[in-house]
Amino acid sequence: MAREQTFHLSRRTLLGAGLFAGTSLLIKACDTTPTPTASNGGGGRSDLVVTTFAGSWEQLYRDVIVPAYQAKAGGSANLVTMVSLEQVAQLTASPQSPPFDVALIDEGPFNAASKDLFEPLSPELLSNYDQVAPELLSPDGWAPTTGIQVIGLAYNPNEVSTPPTSWEDLYDPQYRGRVSMQGMQTTQGTSVMVQLAKLRGGSESNIEPAFQTLNQELRPNLAGLAANSGALATLFQQGEIVLAPHDLNNVMALQARGVEIEWVAPQEGAIAMRPSQQVVANTTANLESAAAFIDASLSLEVQTAMAQAPYNFLPVNRNVELSGILAEKFGSTLDEALGTLVFLDWSQINPYRAEWIERFDREIQI
């Protein structure tokens, strides 16, 4: 019986793994000759290569951010969809000839990466810097948070008669074989594991309680594990699961396509993920152009669009008035929303993350 369960989880884990396969083939070809860094200024390209995440983020970039940059600076931007850990791996492998110029990257992988891979950005280059909520500014000279993804509980309202209210509902025996989550290779998966640990007395530096409850209580409920958000969406679409931690923006995108799915912020708080756009070091791009791209993303116009359907990200510009699903879930202002969210301390998580991923893969995914 144990052998059959292990195989079932392994098969599910593979679902969606191909969604990010081959992204490196989309990267621009780079000259191998060392070039001046962006910080040297003077000349440089305004036709940027920019990373984004698949799904709602990519749609936001294509529909809103890139046109805003073109209108602001007259440059162009080619997009590459890539998860954060792969971005860091590619920059680490080729620090003197990086394959992209501006990176959208989750706070965990960014904080853990060598800062030699990125270029600090003076607030003086960002006309919209003062509009960003203080909690979302970097104290260390890096660009601020771009937008907030919020992780709560997604569920099928046709199958779950009483909406979940707590992260603890993931363990409820009534959902046996009908729950999923992402693995710890993703920022979402690691964030959820940390939050589950904190519910049982753990912390950002101690997630042993999460491993214990996952093995003893959650495993019977798991229909499988998802490699990424796209794979999790597929499991919902196919009716294989009825409950899972998931991003609000992705849930709303599924709902718009007719999938029976709803989203709730757990009473302990929904988890905030704070990706930022950072200038990559040693590119041939002009620093002012890279800054203009980031600045356009922080503008009131772009941030207002970001906070509306079909994107549904919480904005970072405090002058945006929340409406629609965001107002329903978090209140009408950014300050109200920030007060309801759980912010994790990645400086405590990162020293242990590689060890935790290895353990998770060994105990859960094999």
C-alpha cells in the first residue's frame, strides 16, 4: 500500500514540470566579450530583455507594463517567462554575460542570491518611488516590491459545502485524497510549509512541525503534488482536487474561464509574496532604461490596472483605491490589506531552504 501511494505522489509531481522546460531557449544570445556594467551609464541599449513569471504576470507585462514602458521611454522589451530559482541559476552561471537585463524575482531567491548579480537602484531614478508603501521599500538600496501575490485557500464550491476558514482545514479527513499543494522548490510551496509549521509552534527557521503534520496528517489527503501553479490549476480543472493553497490571482483567472473555484483568506492570515524587479549587473542595457521600466511598473496607472481583473495583484502604490475582488477580500485601501497579511522572514528561511527542499523531495515526492 505504501508503495502504491509513493508512486501516486511521484506521478502527480511530474504534472506541469514541462511548463517551464526550454525557457532558456527563449533567452537572447549574448556577446561573450566582457562589457561595461549598467552602472557605468553612458549609451547602452533601451531594448530590454526582461523576465516575468508565467500566467497572470506574463499577461500583465504584455498588456500593461511593456506598453507603459514604451510610452514612457520609447524603448522595447522582450519577455522571457522563468521561475525565480532558474533566473538565479542562469545569472550565476554567466555573471559577466547575463541573458537578461531586468529580473522579476521572488524575495526568497533574491535575498539568497549573490548581490553581485544585481545592480542597486537609486530612488532618484524612480519618479514613483515615494508612492510605494514604506513596508514595501527595500532598506538596502534595491528596487521596491512590484506587486503582491496573495496565497490563501482555493476550493471547489460544488464539492465543498462549507467554505474553509483555516490553514488547518487542509488536514480535515473529509478531504481525503482530494487536496494538493506545490512542492518546496517553488516560493509558494516553501511559504505554505513555513506557515503550516508556525501553526504548530514552528517558525521560519524551524519547520519540523510542518514535516511531522504533513507525514502524519496531510499525506492521506493528498491526491498529488503540483510542480507549479499551472499544474495546480490543471488538477482543479480536471476535478481531481477540491482544496489547495493557491494564489488569488490564479484562482480568479481560472474562475474567469468557467472553472468552479473560489478563494478564501484563512483566519490566520493569507501569505504575501513580494516579488520585485531588479536590474541585472553587467548587462549592455542602459541603466536609465532599466530604471524607466521599473518606474513605469510602479506608476499609478499601471498599479491601478494591476489591481483589477484579469490580473488581481495587490498593488504597492498606496494611492491605488482597491475595488472588485481585492476590496471584497482585503478592504478598500492598501494599508487595510497589508494589515491582514502574513509576511515571512526570508532571511531566516533561506539558510535552511536547500536542506528542506532535499528532505521534502526525499520524504514526500519520491
